[in-house]
Amino acid sequence: MYTDEFKRIGTRLFSEGLVGGNFGNMSARSGDGFFITRTGSYLDDPGEPVFVPLDGPVPKEASSEYRVHRDVYQKTPHNAIVHAHPAHAVALSIITGEIIPRDSEGEMLCPVIPVVHGTPGSEELAMNVSDSLCLFKLTIASGHGTFAAGKSLDEAYLFTSLGEHACRVLMLLQQQ
């Protein structure tokens, strides 16, 4: 289940340079849990996703960021999450506490992109990202990457791409 959709979105993320190697992960809500990419998988060829219940034991094959995904699904109505490592967003997240897009799409769809903190895979990161995604559709974990959520993987991908575009524009403006 979701294998084709994960591969389609993963291929887009990879072709846009929003993820590299086996970085990033994605998930989609299903019943009393969610399907998530496997730990170490390449998003453009993710293989069969793993089911993780909202409560209880987590399969060892699940992505190491399952805590973030689980917390988001427990606290929000979002149905999908994309976690990527876009270079410009990661770079800006290291030097600022929030990102204010200046491009028209960013201003309209994502006027503030919060930056949160926490060690990758940790409960602290899970809490900080999920709290942020209660209010926003996109947040950036400082030095780590974006977490975008929405009603579908397509929407989460859109916010991931939008965030990187906004950060790229900001970095170009800083060069002037």
C-alpha cells in the first residue's frame, strides 16, 4: 500500500534536489497508524513502506524519524508528511530562528516558516516539530531539514518545494 505514491513523490523530491542519497522520509496516515518509508531507503526507490501504529511497538524497519511522524499524527489532522533535506532551507535554518519568505508564493502560502530544534530521531525533535505543525504546514529542524504536512503527500511535497524555493530566493537576495 502507498508504494507507487511514495515512489512518485520521492522521485520528484530527488529530481529537484530536495533530498540526496538516502536522506529524508515520508509517511501517510492509514487507520490507527501510518505507513512510513523504511530506514535507510532511497526516496526515489523507497521499496515497501512499513506500518507504524499510533500507539505501541514500532517495527525496526521504520524510518528513524518515526517519532516525529507519530507525534504529528497524534496531535493534528494532517494525513501525510514529507521530511526532506533541501540545502538552502538547512543553511538558513542554522543562522535564523524563523524564515520570512519574500517571494509571492511564499508570502501567500507560507508567510512564516518556523525553525525548531532537536537531535534527529529524538523525542525533543518530535515534540517541537509536531507542535509547530499544529499551526503551520511547514517547519524546519535547524541544521537538519524540512518537515511538511498536509492532506496528501502531494500537498506535503508542494510545501517542501515551496520552502526550498523561498529559502533560495532569500539567499540570492542576501548576495546583493
